[in-house]
Amino acid sequence: QYSPDSVAGADGELDPTEVTFPGCSCRSSSCAAPECPCLRLGLSPEELQQEQPFSRPVFECNSLCLCGEGCRNRLVQRGLRLRLQVFRTRGKGWGVRALEPVPRGAFVCEYAGEVLGRAEARRRSQAQAPEEPNYILAVREHLHDGRVLETFVDPSRVGNVGRFLNHSCQPNLFMVPVRVDSMVPRLALFAAADISAGEELSYDYSGRFHNPPGASREHRPLEEDNSLRKPCYCGSQTCASFLPWDSSLFSTP
């Protein structure tokens, strides 16, 4: 089932459509920092490409804000605006390419699906056969006080074009959790470089790209375990030979 936005999973633990953030009282057509409380919480989408010593959160103005629909702090919530095409690749199954040039820093699309709690995400992962594709994405945000916020999105049954994006060890997209109405983030993909029309779109499934070293919890199995991993066909010069592997959903709680 196609859905442009993430939906509550079958476990009903999280509802991404619930509005829990208060709106700003900005009366202008477009909010500006530092006056806007939404922008004071973190970066604006326009600032994502600037070098930062560490990642900062992104909060867009929401449905309760008094600013107009044309506010510059409303980007991901407007949804897909680019012309993209799902196509059959050589050796990698389905993929997604841009049908128009995409400038560096532009919002491309969201990775949408069912938002699950950890227990349901683990149950679904463990129920899959090794040869089946695994679409469940685990995003972990590391807070300054040591806490870790986890978001699990599964587009296997309900999802959008983002589920067809392939992994690359040298991708042209990077993912950012963007919050609009609640603490449940939207997993937004932005262009990491200028992208030509017809070029395949990809991101790093492990989260290493565009993140500080050590941010990924990818499990490094022994050589004898590599036979169980899915090979990577990205073809980049820095290809790791295997797709990223995170064992957390397969381990015993």
C-alpha cells in the first residue's frame, strides 16, 4: 500500500500523525531565528549542509503554528516535489533515479512506512527468512546526556518510493530525522552533492555517511559468518563488499 507519509504500525505503539508540539505564534509569512521557538530548537533545513561539530536536531513549524504555508521552515512536510522514477537496475533489483537535476542540499524524499516499537520490529525481523529482503530501518539518535532515541520504520507493507532506494558505500543522499508535529521523526533524505538527471539515488544504510565516526552500531561479523550476509553491488571504489548489518533486532532482549 502506497503512503507518502509514515503511519502507525500494527502494534499501535507510536502514532506519527499525533500532534504533541505547541505551535509558534509568529505572524510573519516566514519564520526567522531567533524569534521563532521552532527554529530555536535546532537547525533549519537550509542549515543542514553547513559544517557542524555535532549533529543538531531539526524541527519544522507544525500544524498549530500561526505562520503561513509558505514559511521557509516547512519543507519535508510538503512531501515529494521532484520527478523520480523507480526502475530495474542491473543486479540490484529495483532502484530509484532522478528525472531532473537535483542541487546539493535539496530535500529529495522521505523513507516512509509503519512506525514500530522495538518489540514489533524485532518480531518482524526474526520472522523473516534469510533470503527475504529486509526493509526495516533502525535510526538511533545519540543525545548529549548519553540517552539514545530509537525509531523503527518498516515500509514492507505500507510505504513510499523511499523503500526502493539502494545502498551505496559512496552515496549521493544522506538521511536526517526531521520532526514536525511530534517527537516521532520523519526520515528525510537530502542530496549530498549535485545530482544529474538520470543518476541513480542511493544512501548508506549503515548511517556512517554524513555522521561522526563511531555513530554506527553496525555489527562486524567474523569472516566465516560473511556467507550469511547479503553482498553489496554498489560498485564504488570504497565498497565494503557486503551490505551493512545491525544485529540488534536479531539478538535476545
